[in-house]
Amino acid sequence: MGYDKANQWVAWLGYEHDNYPWPKVQVHHTSLRESGTGDTTLEGAPSHIKSRLAVDATDVVFYYTPFDLPAQIDLGFGLRRLSVDFNVNAIISPYPGFTVPISKHKKTTQHMPILYASGYYPLPLKGTYASAATVFSKYKDRKLYHSRLAVGWISPYHLGVEAGYSHQLHRFSAEDSIEVDIKLGGPFVALSLRF
């Protein structure tokens, strides 16, 4: 679709405590924006396309740490709200000197139950750790998978840095003939603050 501009950001907030039986809570938000222009051929005719894609995913997760192990293992459940907004404007030139403008806008919001699992293991160097997390859902015609692997370091002042790899997949059918099949992923670097 001629995408040549993109930006993505992720925010994460968690509340951990020892007040059993109340669950611990996390809120994750991922935002992706892509846009661009390009020339292609639609139905055999030269076309100029301008398009924009926006994807927002918000998770609310409730979880427990059920096992007393050297590595911290968390298991839980929650809900993901996924919003996809797609806008495309095209100018088709079926004949020389003759153009046909086309504009399409599709937007959908889906809610999915999710299962959550994560692990955290302190490494030998002071303040360093390795972590992994996954979110999964398969509900009716909706499928969701999100995983991340990372290593990080926390300073004595609770400010830290983390680097790793993240991968997401969303697949479902929605109203207005919208078919969503999105894969997002790649390396990341993040700052963290614990208090």
C-alpha cells in the first residue's frame, strides 16, 4: 500500500502486591501508525494511492504468582480491546486524461478474552534479569498471539533499561466485510521505572 512512514509506542503499567487472594494487575497499550503514498496498478489501470493504517491494542490483565520457584512465574487472564482504522484514497487512470477517485474508510473495534503467562529470572550481574511474556486468545473467528523476550538492567535508583524482541498477530473477521490479518514485530528498547 505504499507505506513509507511508521511509528509505534508501547506503555506498560503494573501493580504488584502480597495481598492474597486479590490478583495483581497490569495494563498494556500498544499503538501503531503507518502511512504513505505510492503508484501501482489496480484492475489493469495505473493508480496513485494514499493510505493510512492505525492499530491500537489495550490489555487489562489480572494475574497470580502461584509457584515459589527461583524464577518468578505469573499466570493470569484478562481482556484485550483492539481498534483498527484503515483509510485509503486512490486516483485510478483507466484512460489517458480520465481519472476516477476512490475513497474507502474502514474502522472496527473488537474485544477478546486473553490468557497471560510471564517469567522473570535474575541474572548473575547485579540488577540484570531476563524476562518473557505471552498473551494468547482464540475466540470464535478471532485469533490473537503476542510474545516478547527481553533482558534488562535496573539501577539502584529503580530506573532501568530493557532490550528485546516482540511479536504480535491479530486475525479476525469483522462487520462491513473487514478481514484483519496483521503481524507486528521486531526488536525494541525501553525505559522502565519501578516504585
